[in-house]
Amino acid sequence: KAGVTQTPRYLIKTRGQQVTLSCSPISGHRSVSWYQQTPGQGLQFLFEYFSETQRNKGNFPGRFSGRQFSNSRSEMNVSTLELGDSALYLCASSTTRQGQYEQYFGPGTRLTVT
Amino acid sequence: SQQGEEDPQALSIQEGENATMNCSYKTSINNLQWYRQNSGRGLVHLILIRSNEREKHSGRLRVTLDTSKKSSSLLITASRAADTASYFCASTQYNFNKFYFGSGTKLNVKP
């Protein structure tokens, strides 16, 4: 089975621009979560989508949004980029196996805001 | 927000030695999972331990869980230079679709 894929892997944007990141989950996984990882804040949960609906949301401003399509692929959008949005953005697809919830991560998208 | 803490924050050992990392969490959990992250890359799932388990093994990895102390430890035996990475624990609650990550331990294995 192919793993979680994220595109693009690297991205450089200018402050004030917007960006869209894409994530394709493992085949059969219906849940996709997004995380932001920075040296100072560690891994922070952004949101989770399940069957095209946002099921959970972290404490991020409304500039961060996402969506999920019927094929479970997900996109994350950040509008009006700020320097502090520079981070590694990780996507994880999830499944429940024997009653246990497991997440599998993609390689991440490294976003640099200048 | 993060609910776990890991210690030590950084660990440097020689190849062949054992490495032990600890993780504490704050609320009752359904399971706890350990991940490895090589520099700037995604997280690799290592092992899952359920709340009703006390110990689990996978190859050179041994994980323990003490729910009374809300803590877990990851032991890597006979470490190798390739084990150099950051290690994170993540707990899930019974409302299971949320992960809470620890702050991570950066392990350096010197050849």
C-alpha cells in the first residue's frame, strides 16, 4: 500500500500571499489530520477531516482552513501568510484497527515565508 | 495543544548502548504511540501500546506503560547510528480522534 503523500515538499512564499498544500491519505483511510511543526512550538494540531467534514479543530486563527474531498484527499490553505507560518506541515491519515486509532504521517511540506 | 512531556530533551550515547526515553501525559488515555522523526522529515510510526497493556516489544524496541503514573518509556537496545532521530510519544483519549504529542527527545547515537 502506498503511504501518505504530500505535495509540494518545499515551498517559498512571500508574506501576505496565500498557499495551498495537498495530502493524499493511505488508500482506505477516511480521516486526515494536519499538524504544524516548528522548533519553538513543537507539533501542534491544526484540524482533522473525516468523510469530507471537519471533525476536530486546534487553536489556530481562521487564516488556516482545510477541506476534504470525496476521495479522502485533503487540502490545507493558509491565507495572508505571516513570517511565523514558516514551518513543516505534516499530514496524517488515520484508521481504526482493533479499536485502536492509529495515525500514519506523510513526509511533510516545508513552507518558508519571507 | 501538547499534553505530553518527554525527557530527556536530548540524549547522546555511543553505538551499542541502550537509550531510554520517558513520556508523561495528563489525562486518561486509550493508547499511547511512539514515533520517530529524522531531521526535517515526517513521523514514522514505531509502536502502539494500549491502556490495558504494561509492556510491548518490537525488535529492539521495548515500550512500557504505567497508567497510574501517567507515564511511558521507550527503550532502544543496542543502538545504532541510524537510530539518530527525534522520538515523540502521542496519546489518544477515549474520544479517540485527537492526538496529543509530547515535546520529543532528540537522540544522537555516536558511531
